[in-house]
Amino acid sequence: MAMGALNAWLLAALSSGWGLWALGLAAFFDALIIPIPTELLVLTAASAFRAQGQPLPLAVFLVCALSFMAGDAATYWLGRAVPLSKIVFFQGSLGKTVISWAHRSFEYGGGFFTIASRFVPSGRTVINLTAGAAHYPLSCYLPLSALAGLLWSIYMWTLGYLAAGWLSNNPLAVMVIGFVVGMIVGSLCDVLMKVVAKHH
């Protein structure tokens, strides 16, 4: 009974007027160093659309693209203002390896890595910071960031919509399945980026 009430509340919340505002804020802070599972909100939005016709997919895609771009820009400028070596995460040997890898990424394929990193939870923040530290042109970076956010939201929404077809009115189950699949795809993208960087 409680599970059914929670599912109903989730569907109503994401299809309400403030649902998109919550998604936008989550996407913005997710692009910063604050880890927020925005994918769960997109999955629930897709489930809500399947059940109630709201929110519209185009609205979800635009909110994600613009909010991620704004968050990415903030992290980009943080990377320019604060040397990465001063950030606690990057001070150890692993952190220095990550910095070196990300710098090579922008030397040989900034566009590919900016888009692919959106699918890797930890990778997107590192790429944002490194883009700023490496002075990657902001005029090139922001359109790529928006495109990455758009493609990611389309992918997550489609995944949620398909899962909702199998699990009617059960956004919690949709979130679990979508999150697991998203982590698998993110891991594959992470491996692919490392392979590409290694061959340059």
C-alpha cells in the first residue's frame, strides 16, 4: 500500500508544474561537483509521461540540455580559477593520473570526450574541470556540453519510457532498472574513452 502511494506521488510530482524546475536544479548541481542522480528524475519523468501525458519529452530534453550546460560552464570556470592540484581529489597519484588522462583527451578529441563523459557519473565533473584548466575554447565547449546533455536526456528518457511499458505505474522499479542499465552504459563509455586516449 505504501509503495503504491509513493509511486503515485512520484508520478504526480514529476508531471506537476514544479517537476521541471526540480529537474533543472538537479541537472545544474549534478554538473557541478555535487553528485545528484539526475537520471532517476528523468526516468521518473518518462514513466509519468507514459502514465499521465506530462511532462512533455521536449520540455525534459530542453531543461536537461540548458541546465547541464549552465552547470558545466560553472565547473569549467572553477577549473580555470582553481589549479586542479589544489583540489583534494586530485592530489594523490590517482588524481594526477586522471588529470594527465583528461588533458590528453582534450588535446586529441575534446568533442568526443565532452559528449561521452556525460554518460559517466564521475567522468563528467573531471572533464568539466579539466576543460577549464586546459583553456579549451568555451565557444566550442558550451555547444558540446548542451549537445551532450540533450543526447543523454533522450537516452535516459527513452530507457525510462520503454521500462515503464513493462512496469506500468511503477516508477520506483523503472528507476532501479534504468539506473542499473545507465551504470552499465556509463562504464562502457568510460572504458571506450580510456581506450581512445591510450591510442593517441
